[in-house]
Amino acid sequence: MTDSGPADPGGGEQTHDRTTGRDHDADRDGERVAQFAVPEMDCPSCAGKVEGSVRTLDGIETVDPQVTTGTLTVSFDADETDAEAIADRVEKAGYAVESDDASGSFAVPDMDCASCAGKVENALSRVDGVRDIETRPTTGTVEVTYDPSQTDADALASAIESAGYEVTEHSADGDEGRASGEPSSADDIWTSPRALKTWTSGVFVALGLTFEFLLRGGNAQIATVLGSDLHVADALFLVAVAAGGQEILRNGYYSLRNRNLDIDLLMSIAILGALVASVVFGEALYFEAATLAFLFSVAELLERYSMDRARNSLEELMDLSPDEATVLRDGEEVTVSVEEVSVGDTVVIRPGEKIPMDGEVTDGDSAVNQAPITGESVPVDKTEGDEVYAGTINEEGYLEVRVTAAASDNTLSRIVQLVEDAQSNKTEREQFVERFSAYYTPVVVVFAVLVALASPVVLGTTASTAVVYGLTLLVLACPCAFVISTPVSVVSGITSAAKNGVLIKGGNHLEAMGAVDVVAFDKTGTLTKGELTVTDVVPLNGNSEEDVLRCAQGLERRSEHPIGEAIVAKAGAAGVSEREIDDFESITGKGVRADLDGTAHYAGKPGLFDDLGFDLSHVHATTDGGVVTQTAQHICERNNCLDLLDDTVPALQAEGKTVVLVGTEDELEGVIAVADEVRPEAKATIARLRDLGVERTVMLTGDNERTARAIAESVGVDAYRAELLPDEKVAEIDALVEEYEGVAMVGDGINDAPALASATVGVAMGAAGTDTALETADIALMSDDLSKLPYLYELAHDANGVIRQNVWASLAVKAGLAVAVPFGLVPIWVAVLAGDAGMTTAVTGNAMRLSRIRPAAGGE
């Protein structure tokens, strides 16, 4: 069950601030102290810079730089900042923060709720040398950062087990692999030892009810305990309590030991309270105690089953990569574990097999299903030199692949790691829930005590009924479904997105994406393919198309500009011969110059030839037998004469093309137009975003006004901004953020990094295998498929709706039941099944609906 109490104010998934320094516990006022090793801070001037940088953060209480030891001690308000932000400010002052801390990952599958996480965290926090604790109930894992000189992974595992939870696997720095919770199947849950005890408890509850109501003649008195009569039914109820309540009381003991006012402790108090009232005060509440033990155990099993459904969605990602690989060694094929494969090894993949490692194809041709990584529905052809990813599927051909990344560092591993880390990045609603839950439990417990004491006087109930009311309210005192409603929705949404080729790096980014009003797009590589091609060749003054391409090829062959590469590629495809080139020169901002076969030639913008003295308004087009070429005929209106300045060049630019003129100092030889092709799915993507509720779409580009206008009109964006430098793109994003509540920026993740960082949400295109994009973007579309953007927006928008539904429905049910208890409208079994197990199962099932959302085929 999920709960939070005074020792567990966070509820939900709990974490200390991550830091490369030493992070101490918070005091009562929320103040925390962190210590950092800053060895380069070796003078008063250095200390001043570090202190000044750190003090720019909100929530800083004191800053104490110690030059002699190279350490920095900072006290701060944990509600306003954290140790990670402080370390970042130290580094921005120009000083590295060093750490020799180690980290460990522990699989704790029984830790499946916030109260469990609280007990584990409290146990670990008492271990000397622990710096950072991050508990993840939704995956059943614990991440711990610690000082290896003071403790080790085994001691940490023992601490976790001292809280009452089994550690099934753990790893620390230097260990192979990582710990991961092993989710149980449904059959495992319903046939587990606890389940068997639960069913035994249920049988004895049923027998007790039989003697209590059906076989009253057989319900004889069998003993007297402290003056209270004990009948056959009562004895059967006690056996039910012993069978079903064993685990509850055990966990309640650990809760008390770890000072956690959670559901286990509350249920233990309720069960023991009912038994004490029965024996000491003669209230005969054995049935209520047995009902609590049995039904709460059923609720625990239901919650474990529901949580495993959420965990399995991540496990499916982790299971994509095969455990073994076939490697070529000394000319022979050897099957080994993927952990034994090294970078540079050659692995063999036959048709139908999963590709075990990231790598580059060295031999063979095949179609590879990349859906597990990029979400692409159509297999991608792979041949020598192409990149492949671990977890993808070789469809038909034989491939040999040279490994380029270790198993722990391949694309799939990074995705899984980022998805797991995303759980600690909490949404605003999750933070609200955690703050609220810190007050909810104590308030309801106090209410339960008041109801139990006041009901006989105010409502005229009997003492035994008043006690039952109090016990019922104790059952409702745990926020349970309320606390877990947000993290389970976030996990469902993030893992569903990952399986469809969209990597969301935090619940806060998922929430923000679902609330954006404006989507801004980079042009090149985002709305367009980012690959320039030659679209038009207009020969002039008696030259042929081949002559123009031959000259342009010679001029651009030494250029590294994408336009030059496109022209060289076109000339190569046309099979034109090469010319001898000398004295190549790049004319900054205008074009290039070189001697071709001894004659000076130029290629560049129209302005370059205007500077050379050409009359661009009167140029003769090449004719063929007196007939103007088709391109010239389309543009020329004056008998074989072109006006490049006012007609030809603007007309080509209006189509989104970039114009290059080619010629000598004395003669214009031709016009070449180059364009970046618009993505075929771009227009449909813009339209779909508008249909889903996005208020405005904007294109931001450094390209010229005419090209920008042509692309903008082609794809249907609401507005565009052209000729922008990187800092001007950032200014445009900042202006949009000021005007609208949420702005998403979509770009390539590298060139657009400043704009991506300035937007509410930064979305990187084509991030598969790109470390920079995976690290810098808030969200990454793993393939170059713009149609995934509407899917992302719809998923995020629906996730926000599901979170709202879960939070308010669970809160309303709890509040409604609590208010109805004093009026005798809520039996204790309803409180257990409806208020606890029912809502936990309901919110988890509601969250799982997010996995049904799928990207539209073909961007439709």
C-alpha cells in the first residue's frame, strides 16, 4: 500500500538530492547541508568566485568555502534547490567538483509502494557513508550513492533487508550489469506464499461466518479469556487473523522500527486494536480483525499484480536485446554472452535473429526491423557501412556487423537507463500529491481517534461500533491510490512512448508536452530532409547543361559547403568529365573562384556576378535549333532573353530553392537551383497537430525570406521567421514562451541546442545512435519520422488527463468514504476493498490505457 507519514514526507517515489558531494539529512525545517570536493579552489579569489556563483541560487542559507582543504559546505532549503544544482553552479564558476563516491543498484521487487520505499530509505539513511538514495517503487529498484571507504554494497543490501525487504540482485560500480527487479507473473502472485496464507485466512473467515450465522447451535463457548467468552466462530476468526495477518504485522513492525506511519503500521494497529477491544473490553471484534487481515492481504496481492503490469512495460524494453551473440573469432563462429563481446568484434546475424550489439555492417545486405528502437513500421535496408542497433531484428539477409559499443553502452541500454531515470523527474502534480499526502495521513488518524471517542456521545453509538468506526478510518488513513496514481501513469506513458520510438526523459517533460500551445520547428532537417539536391539547371549563352555542370563540379569539388556537395553529386550522377582545377579560393559569403583549364571561373550568389559587372536583367538563354529550352521558355518573356535579377532568380527562390550562378569574368554560363526536399509527412503532421488542439505552429530558420516563405506555405505552418542566427532563434523562442504557457521546439538536437534548451520542451529529431541528442533533448524522436510528433502530443495530452482522473478520483473516493464512516454507511470491508485495493487497481488500470495509443501509420 502507498502511504507517507512524518518520517516519509515525500510519499511516492522518494529520493535524496543527487550530488557529487556529501549530502546530509534534512533537519526539521527542510534545511539540508551538502559538502563538495573542489580541489581547484585554492585561493581566496577562487573561493569568492565559487561563493558568488552558488549564492545566485534561491534557497541558499550559508556558503562556507574552505581553501585549505578544497572543500565547499553549503546549507540550503531542500524545497527550493538541491545539491545537484549547487554542484552545477560551482562548475559554472570554472571549478570541477570531484567525487570518489560509488553507486549501487539493488533489485527489491517487494518494494512496490511509497510506504515500502519510505522504510527502505529510512533504513539506508542510517548507514554511514550513504550520500544519495533514490527509490523506485514502480520498477522495484533502489539506486544508492555511497562512500566506499565507509560502507559497501553488501552492507547496503543488509540494511534494505533489515527493513523487511528481500534484495534479489544488486550491482555496484565495476560490476557487470545492473540490478533490475524481476516482476512476477500473475500465476506467481496468486500462488505465492503470501497468497496461500491469504486463501487460508479466507477459508477460516468463511468457516467462522458459517458458525456465526448458519450453524449457531454449534457455535459453542470453548474458553474464557480475561473474562471474555471465546466461541468456536471467534476461534476460527483468530486463526484467520494468524494466517492472513502474519505478513501485515511483520511489515507493521518494520514500519514502527523505521518510524513510518504507513498503511502496514495503521493496519497492524487496527487489527491489534480490534483484538485488544475483544479480549480486554469484551467487545467481540474478532470478525472485524479477521476481515481486516484477510481483505487487506487480498488488497496487497491486487496491488502487487497491478504494479507488476506497470513494471512489465519496462521489462519488455529490457528484454529486447538478446543475451547471446555469435562472434567470429579466428575464422570460426563462437556463441558467447553479450557481456563478453568487445568493441571491434564481428558478430554474425542470420535471418530472423535479433541484432545483439550496436555496430556497422561490414558484410551482407538485409532489411532490418528497427521498430523496437525507432518505432519505424517499415524495415530499413542495410548494406555495408550502414549502422545497426541492438534489439532490432534482421528480417531476411545474412549480416556481419563490427561492434561499435559495449553492451552496457549501446543505444538500447541508454534508452532503458534514461527511461528508468525519468521516474525521478517528478511532475508538478506528483509534487503536489507528495506534499498533500504528508498531511493527509496524520489528519485522518486524528479524525479516527476523535470519531472513536466522540461517537458514543455525539451520535449515540455503542462503544464497539465507535471502535469499528475508528478502525475503518485507520484503513482509510493511507493515501494509497492517491500517491501512486501519478507515478504509475508516468511510467506507463514513458515506457509506451519508448516502445514506439519516442524517448521522454522525465515525467515533467511528459506533462509539459501535453500542455503546449505552440510548436516551433527548425526548417533544415526537421520540416525538410536536410539533404540538398539539384533541381534545375538553366544553361546560358550557348552552353549546354553538361557544360554548366562540368564547370560547377570543378569549382565546387574542393568546397565543403552542402550546396557544393549537392552540385558535385549531380554532376557525378550525370557522368560529366572533370576539369583541371588550380588556385581555388573561397569568397566568404558569396561563393568560390578557381582556374578551370587555365581560365578563371566563378560560382556563387547572384550578388557575386553583379559585383563582377554583369547585367543580370538581360541574359541570353541557350537555344536548341532556335527553340528556347523548356526551363527558359517557362521563365523568359522576351524572346530568348532572361531577366535573372527580377524574374528567374526570384521565381526559383519562391519555390524554396537556392540559386547558384556559374560563369567566367566575361560570360555567364548557367544557373543551378538547389533545394532541400520537404518531408512528405510534414504537411500532414502540421494539420494533425492543429486538429489535436495546438494553437499555433511556427517555423524558425536561418534561410532566406523567399525560401522560408515557400517552405512555410508548403507545409502549412501558421507563421515563420527567416534569416535567424542561433541567438535570434533563442530570442524568438523566449518571446513565444512569454506569450504562451507552453512552447515545444523541434530541431535536430545539436545545431538547435540553444533554442531547444530555451523552450518549455525541447524535441530532437532522429536521435537513434546520437549521443548528443539523447543527452541534450527533453524528448527525442528516435527516427527521422516527423509523424511521431502528433502521437507524442496526443500521448502526453492523454497522460495529463489520466493523471488528473487518477488523482481526483482516488482523493474523492477516500474523502467520501471517510466522511460517511461516522454515519455507519461504510462497512470495514468496503473501506479495504473500495478505498484501498479497488482504487489502487483502478488507477493502475486507467494508467495502462496509455499503452493503447499508437502512432498513425504513414503520418496520417
